[in-house]
Amino acid sequence: MLCWNYLVKLIEDFEDKHYQLHVSTPSLRLKHLMEARSWEQADLVQIIGSSEILAKIIDGELEITEEQAEALGKFFHVDGSLFIC
């Protein structure tokens, strides 16, 4: 039994170190919603206002503003806070 517990602990430690399953950012959430609907960046330009800004948001270089989050929330029919850190 002791060996089994040790092995389970080793596996859990390895997974915690190498597989961050619960890491999520607003840009990753946005990417997920886009992928789930098979949408491209061009489909969201009208909401964000600029393809350059949208590209930076998706790449994680810019944070989504509260106004953008609210607009994205309405567009995707989700709570806008999903897009805020």
C-alpha cells in the first residue's frame, strides 16, 4: 500500500508541475469561444474596433478593457467578467 501511495504522489506532483489544467486567461477564454464557433479574428473586429488591437488581445499582449469585455459578453451571450482578469 505504501508503494502505491508513493507512486500516486509522484504522478500528482509531475502533473501539477507539467500540466497546468486550470490555467485560464481572458485571451484563452476568448480563443476558446472563437474556436468553438469556428470564428476568425475578422468576425470580432466590429466588436473590438480594430484588427490590430484584437490581434494583440488574442496574443495576450493587451488586456481586454471593461467596455470590450461587456461587448464581448453580449456578443457571446456570456457574462462580460469572463474576459476580465
